[in-house]
Amino acid sequence: MTKIVYIIVVAVLISCGQRGNSGSKIVKTDSLPGQSNMGGNTHIVLVNKTIKFLWREDKYDTELKDTFYSISINDTFCKTITDPERAALGYVATFIGNECEWDGEAKDDRSNLKCKILDALNLGYQCSERHLGFLRKWFKNDTAVQEELKVDNCPTTPNGATIQNTFDEIILTVKGNDIVVSFAANGVNLREGNSWSWTESDHFLFDGDNIRLINKNKSKVKHEHSSKME
């Protein structure tokens, strides 16, 4: 009888020890799009990298039977992207067009605008709660960005609009807890025959369960008229 009691006591102690250790384990992981790393038991570790996230290249459209200089996105990287990186890229993409098209007929409340970058990041339609809600959670300690992410400030500009901006290239750089989104962009006013272009680097700081926009380094905007573009 004494031997049986001893075995039971040892088993209980081992079980308690395993439960105690599981609570302190740190899981290092890169999240997939659609998954959230903001749970209390998950610790995100950024990996130093420089990634070309977006670029433009000639693509043949089988329906229109023509070739267009279109956006391409690094889908391989999107499979292992972390949530802080998604937040940084998603913030930048919020305010610059990236081949956004209405998903079917445009709704009266303009709630079904599908944009290439947000789609690749699995953030839903432009200005949706899925999109802005995700960004607000990750920028929760950045009051200036919170103001920018109000629904009234969120643009819903479809591709082909008379006046719009768009990306030519986006490079993501991660070093330690610093995330830098560098991009080249251009804009056009078809009505007036004007165009413009600039480059910019937006610097973010990752702090566990949030990121903050530290600064923006924007080049001088270069303007051209249609007569110079020919």
C-alpha cells in the first residue's frame, strides 16, 4: 500500500511541474496572414532582412489581350510575414493606391474596394473594420497614427480615377526592432495632364505588442506636365 501511495505522489508532482513549465515557455514565431500574434503567450521575434515587397513589371492580360505595366507582390514573403511587418506595410498602403478595384459593382457606402496590397496581407477591403481595426490595434500607442486611421480619413480611390497616387516599388527592411518601409511612388491628374513622383522611407519601432511611426523621410516631389511626359 505504501508503494502505491508513493507512486501516486510522484505522478502528481511530475504533472504539476509540467503545467508550471508550460506557462513560461516563449514561442518564437512568424505569423501567417490572417493569424494574430497579439495573444499574451506568443512572443514575436523579428528577423533582420531586406525584402523587395512590391515592384512593377509587364504583364499580359488574357481578357483584354494587351500588356500592362502592373504591380507584382512578393507572395512568398507574405506566407511568413509577421504582424508588425503587416501593420507597417498596411499603414503605408492605406493612403496610396495599389491597383484597387471594386469587387463587383461599387456599393453605395464604398465598402467593397479590393486593393492588391491589403489583399496580399489578408486585411480585407480598403477602409473595412478588418483593415483599420488591425492597424489600430498595432498602433494603439501612437496617437497621431490613430487620428489618421479614422474612417473619415481613409481614401477609397479606385484604379483609373482622375486623380490618384500609386506605388512603383516597396522595399521592407528589418533590423532589430526597427522596421523601415521605403517606396517609390507617383501620381497623376488626368484632367490637368499633370504627374508627380517621389520617394519616401517610413520608420517604425516594434515594441512587443505594438508599433509606432517614428518618422518619415520624403524626397522633394518632382512635378511634370504632359508636354514633358511625351
